[in-house]
Amino acid sequence: MADIDFDRVVAITKEGGALAMRQWQLGRTEDKTWEKSPGQIVSDADIAVDRFLRSELEKLVPEAGWLSEETHIDHSGAGAELTWVVDPIDGTKDYVKGKTGWCVSVALVQNEKPIFGVLDAPAMTETWVAKAGSHTQVNGRALISSPRTQYDGCRIPAEELPPELNLTAVPKPNSIALRMAMVADDRADVVASTRWGHEWDIAAAHVIAAEAGARVSNALGETLVYNGTHGKALGVLCCASGLYDQAVKRISKYVDENGASE
């Protein structure tokens, strides 16, 4: 594993969270928001946090590449090189609406895998940290994912679910990283998306959930490969280990019948 001052990474991420929090507390974030593409919003805070994180993290590890939602740069190539994979504000829709379901997401990737991840969710007063092969925690408390093996009745972050699915809805933050973190902390059993997504949405949450014992892959059960040049992946599946095979089967059937979503 790279010889990195991980405590400093956590501190930088929390500083980015504090920067976003100051704007959020003013309650005027919607006035400083625009669409960068249809349905994809960005705020002044996204840009400010991105600039801050890039400046500080590149000073910490000058040789690392940079891949973030707001600045799509990867000058590291692939393989053994290091890359910061960052979403300055994951869950921007909640952020601009004054809701708490957003976070700053920072991951360090090496050999196509995230080796360290931090999610700082200041509006929820929670900081999630994981180091591959070592530990995963929230606010200093160790995480253990759901032991559930029965798919019927399992907990899924959702605003509502059709009764015929026989699933249980639990609170859904807009941030998919925080939804994956819920699986890591046994607050949810399954998080799945068949939309084409990006590495920066899930890299930090991936290592947090995996170190807690959850299974993480793309929507079809294939290994997620990070440190790419385009940062795209076919959705994500993050779930209790005992539900993984059942979830892959259900999602694969859905994709066969409906296709993947853009």
C-alpha cells in the first residue's frame, strides 16, 4: 500500500466538508446552481470544494493523478499509479435543497482498486473512513455490514417501494455513496443502480462497504475497475454478502428485460 499520511487525507476531506457546510447553512445554495447537462446540476460549492481538495491532495501526493466529477483529469495512466478519485459534493440535489443527504467523497486508487476512502457528511455529523485490509469506521466506531440472507423484506433506501416487491423502504439520501455506507453500517441491506455511473460516485464508499463485509460490484456482478480514463461503470451493486447472488440474479434479469439506463 502506498505510504500516505491517511490522517491528513481525513483532515483535508473534513476541511472540504466544512467549506461546503458553510454555504449549506446559509440556505441559499439553489441561487448558485446550474445544469452542466440535462438533469445534472452543479453548484458554486461543488467547484469551490473541488478546487480546495485538488490543491491540498495534490500537494500531499504530487505523483497522483486526479479524477473528479468537476475536473475530469487523469494524468496517471493506469496500473500501479495512484489516482485521487473525488466527488466534491455527492448528493448535490439534497445539498441545494437544504437536505442532509450529501457528503464529500475522497478515494485513493492504486492498482485499479480503492485503497482508502473518506466520506464526510457534516450535515449528518458523520465521517466514514476505511483503509483496505485494515479497518472501516464511522465517527470512530467499527462497521459490520448486514448479516441478512433472506432477500424478501430486505431494507432498501427508497422514498417508496411497490408493495408487490415485498421489500422494506428505509430513508434514502440523494448521495449514492451514503446509501452504500448505510449497507456498511447495517442500516440497509441492498443498494443497486443499473444506471451508467462514474467512479467518483462510489470509489470511497466501495472500500468502506467492502471492509465492513459487504459485497460491491457493478450491477451485473462484475468486478469494478478504477483508475480508468473515462470513469464510467455499469451501475453498482452493494449489498449484504448473504444476499449477493440473489441480488445479481434479480438485477441481471431486469437488465435483460429493460436494458441499462443512461
